[in-house]
Amino acid sequence: MTEQELKALLQKGESETLEMKQAVPPPHQIAVNLASMANTEGGTLVLGVREPGQAVGINVDKAKAAIAAAQRHMAPPLEVKSEVVTIDGRPVVLAMVSRTPHLVSASGGYYKRVGDHTHALDAADIQAHAKAEKDDQKALSELSSAVATQTQVIDELRKDFAKANSPWRKFGWVIAGAIAGAIVKHVAGILLGG
């Protein structure tokens, strides 16, 4: 894509097929953006641009690494084409995906684009995709895999929540707070001559 073509695209603003990010989002968020576009009409994620289409530039290596890492958050793997375009001397990175005939999950969920927003697919959306699949066995396999992945993600989140709220962790924070309070009291006493 040329600089002029990209400028013209960016001037139209975010849409169902275009998402702009000023900084490099975490890989799981990139995965959600790209999968949502692939599940809708395809599209382009542009990193290093602030709305309404003003190039601010980006660390190209960091952006490409995050896009590559996003692949681990999608199932099945999605073909992502990336490209670097310089706008007014500032590099921006494009990640482009085509519409896929099957659903692509990201971070354990399914998403779509509605206008310039990303939304989770509901049961009717998932069912419509499954009915459109020519191979019933493949559709069933993909849905089974998605449910298993979602169950695993929910279980990991539940375990993380339980750890964060464990009595031992809370006790540790109380002890740390008491030690910090004693140190502050001691230092204050020294500073105030006491």
C-alpha cells in the first residue's frame, strides 16, 4: 500500500474493516481485533496512528513481534499479512486479514465487527456460522474445540481469582503493610528527633 492510499483510507476513519491504534496493544487484544475482522468482512489494523488518521509512528520491531505473538491467541491460526508504510516520515504497521469461511476464536472467545466496534458473538451468530459451514463434522469439531478452549480459559481465570483472594495472600499483604508502617514510624521518629 502506498503512503497516499493509506492516507486516503485513514481519512475515512474507523469502520467495520479498519481499526487504528496509537500504541502497540498487548498480543491478546491484537488477536481479538484481527479475529473479529476475519469473522466479519476482513480488514486492517493500523498501529502507530491516532484518530482521525494522524500518524504518530511506532516501534516497527515491537509492533511486528506483537502481531506475531497474537497468532498464539487465535484458533485456528489466521493468515495475517503485515506491512510497514511511512506516513510523513513516521513508520506505521498494518496487519491485514481476509474474511474466513470458518469462525476464528481469539483469547477463548468469538468476536465480530459492528461498525467501528468489536463485539462478542452471541449464540445465534455462532449457530449461523455453523449452519453456513459445508462440512457438518468440521463445524462440530470447531465448536467443540472452542467450548473446550473457553472452559480452559474460564478455569484458569477462576484459579487466578482464587489465588488472589486466598487467606495466605491477604495475610502476606497485612504483614507487608505492618512492616512498612513500622519502618515509616521509625524513620519519622528519627527525622522528628524522637
